[in-house]
Amino acid sequence: MQKLLQDIKNQEYSQVYLLYGEEDYLRKQYRDKLKEALVDDGDTMNNHYYEGKDTKAEEIIDLAETLPFFASRRVIIIENSGWFQKGGDKMAEYLPTLPDTTYFVFVETQIDKRSKLYKAVNKQGRISEFAHQDEQTLKRWILGMLKKEGKNITAADLQFLLERTGTEMANIKTEMEKLLCYTLNKTEVTKEDIEEICTKRVQNQIFEMINAIADRNQKRALDLYYDLLTLKEPPMRILALIGRQFNLLLQVKELRKKGYSPQVISEKTGLHGFVVGKYAKQAEQFKTRELREALEACVEADENVKTGKMNDVMSVEILICKYSNKC
């Protein structure tokens, strides 16, 4: 990212850029920064955008060969083409012959570094990866937004905010905008403000549901399930998230048994470091056998729905009742 910013600052650009990675917010932000830098204000004749796997390389190449109209550059942005996984060979062969007046910006979520197009861009242009940011980076970013508005927050409440919003920057940005409006006349953001205004993610409710199941609090577990249904969450998505939760708990439990540190557990499971402790605590409420059985029950519930033995709402309800039963 620093090299990309340096290009923009110095106005010395590569002819080909690849922006990729799972962090949508940063990927799109830098796509727009590049577009703003490369394209003159109001120039719609030499600025082109293509999206999707139906994008045809032949059409792009024909356009790339066309001289810009009363401008120094023709800029072509291609997003989510899938060419960096398969189908990009024709573009890879074309890049070495790219006219001096044409600039490409490829924007992808996932890529294969073994692909011909990736190797061609790596040889000829600039590649920037935008991965999910770590906990400390996200906290600094949030604190920066709060400082700009003259607001403070305690370390504990900042941690709670991050747990509430999750780690996707686009979602954090949206929730921060709501929070800043809500606390317009305050200098301190509190846990109560966060609880009042920030949307609770589905994953958080699933976590609470599993807690209720572990506590054998059947009413609480079912109430959370019915809340999700009221919010139009599909029962099969809820089932998939319950299964994912049990699977993560099983992984955390087994890794802790082997003596792995929270950092290693975070790396092996893909969980952010700040939630590993919560998962470890929740995993302690279950025996390994119970977690394995719960996973099998999720698979069985899914199969019952797909084979027509049971409707989706009831299938998930029975699963919740079975594992939150006090008997």
C-alpha cells in the first residue's frame, strides 16, 4: 500500500496495477484513489469500467489499442473478472505489448499467484494485497476516527466495540458513522452507546445462542433463534453458522489440549486474536464428544431438509432444543 501511495504522491505510475485481497473496504478505497489520480476531472471518454466474469478480453484489448481522446491516458478498470484464477492467458500475452497511453487497474478478491496473468502483472506492474487488518491496526483506525471528532473511549469499551462490529472495515466504518451521530454532543463513547446504536451481527447472536445452549437455557436459545427468523435470516444459513461455531469450538478445544498458544490458535483457525479467549471459554463448557455429536447433528439436520424429511425452520428448532435440554 505504501508503494501505491508513493506512486500517487510522486505522480509516477505503473501501467498495470493489481489490487487484491479479502478486505473490501481498503481494496475499493485504493481503486478509487488510483482512478482519481489517473483520470482527469470530468473525463468520461477515457475512463472505462468492467465487472464480472463475463468480461471479454478481446473487447478490452481492442479498447486498449485505441488512443485516448484529448488526454494523455486511457484508463481501464477491470473488477472481479476471475482472470487471475483462470481464463487470463490472452490478457497475460497482451500486456507486454500494451501501448504507452493505456493503463490497467485490475481489482480482484482472490487470485492464484501461479497464473500467467499474475506473473505478467508482477513482472510489468505493481501488485498490492489488501488482507484483513489485525486487531491493533483496527483499534488505531477507530481511535483516529474518534480523535478527529474530539471523542474518547476506554480500552475496554473499544474492545467491546470491535467485538460488536466484527473486523470488516466497511462494517466498522458504517457503525462508526452511526455512533458518531448518536454521540454528537458527547466527548466520550461508552459501552451503553455502542449497545444502543450498533447493530448486533448475526455471528454475535449465534455465539450467544451457543452460550445459551451450553448453559442449558432453552428459552434463551430459542428466543435468539426466533429473533433471527424475524430479521429474515434463512434457517439454513443459521444452521450453517451454528455448525461453523461448533466446528471452531472443537478446533479451539483440541488445539488448547495440545498446548498451543492463543496466537497459534488464531493462525490455525482464522479467528482474530481478540476472540480466541472467548471461544476457549465457551469450548470449556462442552466435552469434546458433545461438540463432535453436535457437528454430526448439524449435518443430519441439513440432510433432513434437503431430502424433504423435515422443513427448515423445524429442523433447526429441534437441533437447538436437543442440545439445550436440561436432561
